[in-house]
Amino acid sequence: MMDRIREGSTGLAVKIILGLIIFSFVFAGVGSYLVGGSQPIAAKVGEREITRNEFEQVYQNERNRMQSQLGDYFSTLLGDPAYVEQFRKSVLDRMVNDALLDNQAQDLGLRVSDEQIRQAILSMPQFQKDGKFDEEIYNIALRRAGFSSDSFAEYLRQDLVRNQLILALESTEFTLPSEVNAQNALETQQREIRTITLNTTEFAEKAAVSEEEVKEFYNANKQQFVRPEQVKIAYIELSGASLKDQAPISDDEVKEYYQANQDKYSTQEKREVSHILINGDEADAKAVLARLDAGEDFAAVAKDASQDIPTAKEGGSLGWIERGVIDPEFEDAAFQLVNVGDHSGVVKSAFGYHIIQLNGVEKPTTKPLAEVSAEIKAFLVDEHAADAFYSLQTELAEKAFESPDSLDDAAEAVNAKIITTDFFSQVDAPEALASQAVLQAIYSAEVKEDGLNSDVIEIAPEHIIVVRVEDVRDEAVLPLEDVKQNVVARLSQSKGEQKALELAQGVIAALNKGETNYLADNELNFTEARMITRADELANDVYRLQKPEQGTSTYAQVMDRQGNHVIVALDGVLELGNDAMIEQVATRLLRTQTQQDLTATLDTLKANSDISYPLLEQ
């Protein structure tokens, strides 16, 4: 396998950008992923150490990403300690897998050149504006992610080498035409059916259930009528959102904030520039400068002489830049140009020698107070509400602890109502109490058995609750009179389903014998014929049926999603497919095989590597 990988990794430069499968994960902000040092270890893969700091930052960024995607639902999941533990382990496992691939790539001698790194960066849509690389966007993105240009290049090198390994797996896989054709036939085939639906609810409504049957079923199935343990809860709930109405903001406060934070509402001067990059000697750059001084067109010279290939094609255009985000020498020269059309002398930077032309100037601006007043007021309301919330949170925690046998003092201290529920079990808890963290607190020994107030529980950011158990009902078998209606409904449904099944089986038996009058005798009619695909709700059963002979039908009884018995007549099978569909199927099969190979490779590497998880062993 590894020999095949080594062979498959050659010639991948043209596909290198396809390897950036975790780029969004990188730019959640994992600049410190490159930083080593004598720090606590989260995991160790051979000689490669994943530090606790590395893990915590990657974990936090992945948590933030999931929060932005799932919102309050993810906050609810985080209330479950078991989920948090599993989530943290999945992040660490991913980092271990990356380390295994890094080690294997190093052993195989896989490399990525500086030019490949450069071309990959220039090609990334995350760094482009209007389809062209934009240095301003690039530098801002790196700064936000905690990278320097060097550290990002090294991180990208590591990522690209790792993905050479993955792409090599893909290049060693193939699919046989027979496999593709068989899968295509399964996916694109259509089937012609007619149906009769036997509504089990209608049969159930006609079913007769005796008192004796009710008693017999109840006595034989008492375990099905056990009421679980129930609790009655009193609680105090606080949220930052509920405090916003109590945080009025005056116009003077808005004005004061605006004046103290002018930089937030002002833009820096921006300059649109083009450049010519010479990687060779300064003399070469001066020769190019002489052409410009002689009157040659800057864009034409850039296309002819610049060694920054992507921008050279655009006449050297770098788009708009601002101070503080680009190479200092380049920045100083660009912002010293006075008139649009002026060009600089030869400027040396870490990338080589530049000649810069000024194409446009955008002066700094400040938004007027009237334009941002509503935004500032909303921000200050949030800030004041948050301050009030955290103050009340502290007060609530202290009072609930100081008076553990009642919520009265705590409610008075934070000016909140005590809400008392009816009895409920863990499976039907009210929405405010349904999170795993709250239920764990309710059913803890201190709260349920000792009758103490819970600690403050965070339901979501700036949303907390304190609970206490007011009463407990033990588990008990419900008396027959309380569940009789339920028993009758169950028996009726069971009888109805059985009656419908017997009728369906009778119809199929008759049809298979050619006795079509059986349908009329039972006032049944098939629907008009229709074509179904694998997306149809009956597809799983219908596609298992034997293909009928020409002019005949295959009959079967199946269940629909509503629990009704359905008599199906399969009248024909239509084979479809075209070159485009076959190509899609082939691509999907190849991806599946590649993923299976990657999983197998990782399993092999894990089995042959010394891996430890100090973080999980604590």
C-alpha cells in the first residue's frame, strides 16, 4: 500500500489546491498549532507531541464553528457532559490522525516546494477579490488567525504534504466498468407499480374489544403501564436577554461612546496599487525601472517583466491596500506616492525588489453619529444587560447557597419570580428544565434526596437557572381505570392491523391464482399505474421484488410510513442511465473507496505507532 502511495503522489502540483480540505478549520484561528515547547501534553504520536495549548485552541475554534452553525441547539448539546467529553475526544482524534499522516508523509519523503506554497496561496479564493489575489485580504486573514506569513506558509506546507498522501490514495484507486454499471442500474432504475392501501386505522375503528380482553391485556402487561418517578420543581431563571428592557441608554451615553471610539467608525486611507516584482538582482529591477522612466506603460511592462506571475497577467494589479497589513517597506513606498499614475523607485522587501504604481486613493472617512447611533445604542444595551446579568448571577449563587432550603431569599435578591411546575419525569420535562445539565442537577442526591438548592446551572450563554425539588412521586403501576382507554386503543389497533394483513394476504393469494373477482368482492381497486424511483417511500420493499415477466405482475404486501398495509402490483422495470449519470456514479464510488483506503491506512498506522493520550488519562 505505501509503495502505491509513494508512486501516486508524484505529479500532484496541478491538483494541489484540492488538498485544502481543512482550510476552513485552519482559518477558525489555529496559528498556535505550530508552536511547540515544554507544555502539558494532550497526546503523543511517536515523537510528535500535541500540546494541551494546541488542543484547547483547536477545540475552542471547532466549538465556535459548531456554535455558529447550530446556534441554541449546540448550546443544549454542550449542557450534556457526556457529549462534551465525546466532542473533545473527536477533536483530539482528528489531530492524532493528522499527526499520523504527517509522520507517514515524512517517512515517504513527500515534499512541497516553496513555489507550490506560493501558487497555492495565490489561488485560494479566501484571499481573492473579484477573482484576483488581494494582499490586504490575505494579511488581514492571517492576522486574525494568529499567523505570520512564515508560520502560515509552514502550516500550509504541512497540510499540503498530508494531502499529497490522501490524493495519492485516490490516484491508486479504480473502479471496474461492471461495478459502475451495476451501481448505476440500481440507482437510476424506475419501477411501474399499482397499489391498494388498506388503512389500518379504519379497520381498528371497526374492531370490537371486550371487557375481558381489556383486563387480560392489562394484567399480562402491567410493566407497560408503569408511571416513572416524577418530580415537582421550583426554579429561578435569569437571562441577559430579559434584562435588556431594564437597561435604557441615553443620547448622551451614545455620544460619549462615539467620541471615545472614533476608530471603530472610521476607515483608514486605502490605496489601489500595482507592482512589478523582480526576484533577481537589484540591477535587474533598475533596468525595469529605466523602461518605466522612459515612458513605457506600467501594465505592459508588468506583464512582460514581473516575476509575480498571477498579478503580472493583470498588469501587476494588487487591488486596494491599507496600512498595517503588508510588508513595511512596500507600505512606506506605496503611501509616499503623491499622484495617481506615479511609480516608485526600486523597493526592497522580503519578497524581492518591487516597483510600485499608484492607481487610486480612497481618503479616510468617519461615519456621522446619526448613522451609527442605533448600532451604538444596541451595543450599549447589550453591554449594560450583560453587566447586570453577571452581577445578578453572583447574587443568585450566593443567596441560593446561603439559604439552601428555600428559593425565597434568592428570588427576592435578584427580583425574580419562583416558578413551580407540575409533576414530570425525565422524558417529559418542561422546556426550561429539559437540558441534560439541568436534569442531572435535579436528580442528584443533593437536590432530590437532601432537598437542597442546586448550584447555578448555565443553560446557554447568559442564561442560567437554579432548581430545587418540591416533591417526588415514586414509580408506580397505574390503575386500570387510568389506562383503560389506552388499552382499548392498543387492542383495537392490533386487531385492525391483523385484519388488514389477512385481507392483503388473501388478495395476493387470489391474484396469484388469477382470481381477480376477489377485489370486487371486497370493494377494492388498484390505483392507476405510476413510475417510482428509489426516493419513493415504498422503494425499499418494491426494489426487492422479482422483475415480472412481460405482460404479468409481481404482487406483494408492504407497509407505508403511516403503518398501513399496502398491496403492490409490480408491472414493469425500466432501466435508465446516460454517460453523465455513469460518470457521477463512478466518481462517487471512487470517493467511497478512497475514504475506505484512508480509514484502513489510519488503522494500520495506529496499530504500528506508539500513541498516548495524557489528556484523556487524567
